[in-house]
Amino acid sequence: MAPLHHRNPGIFGVLGLADHAPSRPYFGVIADGIHLHPATVKIAWNTHPDGFILVTDAMHMAGLPDGRYPWRNGEDDDFIVKRGAVLLLEGRETIAGR
């Protein structure tokens, strides 16, 4: 998702349309404090609560202890490193699942 910019508000510009505008979208939010900062979630909710849909991207490792786990991503075999609630691709600071 493109960040909010004062000359190009992106999705926030669409969410901020007047209440009577017919084109305000529904939108999915992963409100876990990892994918989106809590302030961003609050802005999205306050801007258009009727379109706000909570989404999860929980993976099967979510309830497992911290550690290194194999993961098949399409054709590639990767590993995921779990640290608390965060799942990262091994050797990178990229959230697993991209």
C-alpha cells in the first residue's frame, strides 16, 4: 500500500470522500500492530467505519513457540523465523507471506 502523501493521499483519499459519495469502498485491515501501526488503524476506522473489515493472515505457526520453521511458498522452499507474534522470512526483515 502506498503511504499517505499530502499530494497523493492514495487509499486514505478515497476513504475520506464525503459520506454521501457512492464510491466509498469496503477495505480489509490486518489490525495486529505489525502490518499496520495502531494509529493507522484508528485513522481508517474513524474515516469510514462502515467499510472497515478486519482480516487475519495468521499462519499455522502463530501458536507455536519461537523458532525456525519450513515453509513452501509456491515453487520455493523457505524458512520462517518466529519471534513472538512476528513471522519473518529467514535472513530478511520481510514479514512472511509478503
